[in-house]
Amino acid sequence: MVHGRVSRLSVHDVRFPTSLGGHGSDAMHTDPDYSAAYVVLETDAEDGLKGYGITFTLGRGTEVVVCAVNALAPHVLNKDLGDIVGDFRGFYRQLTSDGQLRWIGPEKGVVHLATAAVLNAVWDLWAKQEGKPLWKLLVDMDPQTLVSCIDFRYITDVLTEEEACEILRQSQVGKKEREEQMLAHGYPAYTTSCAWLGYPDATLKQLCSEALKDGWTRFKVKVGADLQDDIRRCRLIRNMIGPEKTLMMDANQRWDVPEAVEWMTKLAEFKPLWIEEPTSPDDILGHAAISKALAPLGIGVATGEQCHNRVIFKQLLQAKALKFLQIDSCRLGSVNENLSVLLMAKKFDIPVCPHAGGVGLCELVQHLIIFDFISVSASLQDRMCEYVDHLHEHFKYPVLIREASYMPPKDAGYSTEMKEDSVKRHRYPDGEVWKKLLTAQRN
């Protein structure tokens, strides 16, 4: 039974100086500091449980998301948790329809990132009170309850509430067996950790070699800054992994539409399964044109990590603009909105291959994709979840990878809780790590 009145909401600006080692670097984001707006929800319930929510950021700008979280706090404070989850659609709509804050969205950008952080904390607390990991909380919900968490506004032309219920009902068949399969073998993953754009060749080779020894068979390489360098690096990585292993490429929004087609035609010899974010994430028709042009080369288009909301995903699906759909646990309005996208992807028969990495994104999105397999898609065909091996040591319940697969979390909650000491040391700008770095920069 969900209970307790929300008595306190605090939010922290937590940053890790990953730019110092080139970790996370790509053609568009050359010096990311993996960071998070980190929300903590407390209630007056006697169990003393807290809800933790994360939105991933790249350093500067996290303070803006923190401001937006504080602006949303009045919608949450003094609310009864039972009332929130009892009408989750209504609560989601309340957060995304604040008449004044909506003006600087709507349902996108900083306000939506803040919404995700708050809602991630609510879901974490709900799952903890039920004593279940989040994926299990979702799997055990009856179709009607699950669907009642989703706001269908703007997407009923492709997915109605009734259709969503029907998809979930049909997927009840074999659900128990799929849950057992996940618990035994986990969800297949791919690695992005070997080939960040800022890594020298020696690092790339070393990391690739180690990943192969660890049983990885799917690799992603960052491209888009320099064609000749891309050809050289893709040849290097393809030679290392061999012809049978899967290779993906990611341009991180670097190209114009004709440029994307031309560039990928030159990289086609390395047999990439997909090119990710070849152009602006908002360019639906551009993605459709690239998708059509690259189909004869056997290269699919993947996108989604920067999709504002379910409406953009709806149009990408309608326009046949992607072959692989990439949800993000924080870019969309938390679990609620991700559920709608998973259901639309199922209707359009497009595989979901989530975006992860960052700080906490692997911890969060594993729950969504494991739920998707058990309760929605019922398929592993052309499906895998991104994995990046940075910063898991800062989490109380870090991901468990076994034989290049995500093993389903067993601990109650959404795996969002960070270690107190990590938060304290990496709080910006007054944590010990940043005090040292900022002092060194000034000197």
C-alpha cells in the first residue's frame, strides 16, 4: 500500500569531471562532464524510505535544471504519495501543464528534464514501498493500471488507450517464461566505452581488446568530425572485432541531410548496423530521407536520445524515419512517457534499443527495457541496450553486467540512489573534488 505525504524535496547539482579523460566525447560534445540534477523526496511515512530521481546532464547547465526542479516542487510538496500514484496520469498532466512553466517548454527542454527528475524519484519511492525493483512493479501491474499512468494527449491518432490495453493483454501470453529468461540470461547489451571520439588509437585498441576478452560482440564507434579519420578509426575497430561482430556508428547530430548520406555511403564498407543521430534530432523528414537513402546499403537509422517527447517519437514512427528507436530514461517525462513510446514502437513493429551511459542512465533504463521485453515487445530480435562502463561505483545499486547482458536488478526501487559520500564529494561547486579542480584552474 503506497502511503506518506511528501514533506521535503531537495535537489543537488552533482558533477563528475569526465572531460579530463575524454570520456563521453563525440563529434558534437567534445568536453562533457557527466552530471546530474539529483532529486531526493522524503515523506512523513514511518518507514523512512526516500525516493531518488536523476536527470542526466553534461556539466554546465545543470544549475538551470536544478532551478526548474525547484520551480516544480510546489506541485509535489504536501501531496499524498497514494493520491499521486492513484491518479498518476493526472499528476503527470499537472506537472507538464503548469500554465506559466509550460511556456518555457512545452513538454521539452529544461522543464521536461526537471519533470523527469521529479517523476523518477516518485517511481523510485513507489517501487521501494512495494518492495520491488521498478521493472517488476511494472511487470506485475494489470494492463488497465499501467495504462492509467500514461498521458495519451497528442498521440491518440496512432495509439488509443484501448489499443494500449490490448497490446498489454496480448503480451500476457508467455510473460512468466520471459521473466524467467531475463532472470537467467539478462538483456543483451552493446558497448560504447571503447571508441569515444577523444580517445587516442592506443586507448581504443586496448579497450577493444579488453572488451572482446570480456565477451562483448556489439560495439559502437563515434563518427562525424573528420571523414578520413572516421575511415581510419572504423577500419581499425572493424579489423579488431572481425567481420561477424556487430558495429554501430553515432554522429551525434553533426551532419546536414545530404552530408549524412554522402558520409555514410563512404563508411558503408565497414558494415554498420545503424547510423545514430545523423542530423538534427528535431528533423523528422530529414531522418526519413536519410533512412530511405541508406536502406539499400543495409544501414538503418537510429535516434531518440534527444527526442523531446512522445509527439516527436510518434512522428518519427509515422514518417518511417527510423529503423531503431532509442528511448532515454531522463529526456522524456520519466517512466510515464517512456511507457507510451514503448507501446507505440510495438504497434509500429520497430525495435527499441535504449540510450544509456552518462551517469545513472544504465541504472535507470535497464528497468524499462527488461519490462519492455517481458510485457510489451516479447522479442529480442534486433534489440540491445547501450552500456557504458563509467561511474557505476557511485551508485548504491549499480548495474550488473554478465556475459555482455544486463542482469535484472533485485533491489527495490529504480536503482537511482547514489552513495551519500559520492554526492557530497562531487556536489558543484562546493564539493571537495570541485573545490580542488576550480582552485587549480584559477592558479
